Amino acid sequence: MAKSKPIPRKLLLSRLEVWSSKNNLEQDPYISSVTQAITNSTALEFWSSLDPEENLPYAAPKSGQTQIRWAKYLAIIRNVSVFLPVGITWKAISEATTAFAEFTASQSAAPVNFLEFWQNGYGFLDAKWRIGTVAELDFWIIIGIVALTLLSTLLLNYGRNIQAKEQTVLNRERQVIALELKSYFAAPRKVSNKDIDANLSRALRNLTSATEAISIAALNLQNATRVEPELKEIQAEVSTFYNRLGAILKAKK
């Protein structure tokens, strides 16, 4: 079974550029840093230790925004319109009570019921403030509020469904980019002699430091307590090993 080859560097860089530009993610720290690392072939060991699936940013869907925005506008209008019937009714009551007071003051006949006056007006109350007119207006306002509620809910759900579908596609594209990054970083690479020398020198320095620390600890233990012959032999071996490492390190330099 043939092994799958990792994605070429130029192709991976092109895919990263197109994907990040398409989703306005060029300024994301992970995208910009990993792109620079792949371009210059630097610190690849560090970036290979990071999981792209955890560090790649998520693209935000663009479709469905119009429907959701209109749904919010309609919801605001609906919330304000809820108070219209109450306001209109109280305004009508105010006009009716004022006209009723004028009517009773000018009439010497038997007093008329307020509701009857509110309905008929008797020439003192404008027709638009009569109880029948106000009640019908409140009715149609309430019908409009119900319609706005239904329309707002439908637009909101429709916009969210569109966003969810696009988000699924965006997540799939993100998954592809993450797998391509994993494939690129997992591919074996040639190690130059310079890198080998640097790593070997670093390892020798670390080992020399550790050996020196052991030698010092053994010497302090020897001075603090009665030392058995076996401890003296261990100290001698550690000192010899330390001297050999120092010589190797000097020769390597």
C-alpha cells in the first residue's frame, strides 16, 4: 500500500492564504505566525507540537445576516408597538372626560352615562376619540403586533438556519486545512549537519552541567558525613566522566 505524500509547501501556503483571505482571518496570530514559519522553514518543530485543530480560528458565516438584522428591527418595532393601544386608549379617555365635563356643564337635563357619552359624543367629542373608534384601532394594532411577532420569529429562524448550513461548510473547510497542516508537520525532514552539531553541543553542555552538579553534591556529602569506600569510588567515577565530557565539548567547539 503506497504511503500518502504530504501536501507541498507552496500548495499549503496557497491554501492558507486563500482560506484566511476568504474568511478575513489574515490577522489571526496563529495563521500569520504559522504561515511565516512554513515560508521560512523555521521553528517547524515547535509548530508541529501544536494541534492545528485546536489553534486554527473558526470562520464566521456571512449569509443569513440580513434576515437576522431585519428580525431584530421588527422585534424592536413590535416591542414599542405593544404600548400603543394603552397610550391611545388613555388619550381617548382624557379627551372623553374633558368633553363630558363640558357637556354636563352645558346641559341642564338629566345626566348622561359616561360610556354612553363616550360612544355618541353628542357633538362635544370628536369621532376619532369615541370608544368604538378607539377599540377598533387598538384591535388592528394588536393584530399588527401579532404579525410582527410571527414575521420576526420566522426571519430569525430562517437566518439562523442559513448560518448553520454555512457554518457546517466552513467547519469542513477548516478541518481540511487542519489535516493538511498536520500532514505537512508530520512529514520527516532532512536535518542539516549544522542542526546536528548544535543539538549535540547543547546536549553535551546539559549533561556536563548535570555531572558537575552531581560531583559537587557528592563532595558536600563527603565533607558533611563519614563516607564509605563505595561513595568515594562513585565520586571518582563522576569526576572522571565530567572531565571526559569537558574534553569532548572542547574538541567539538
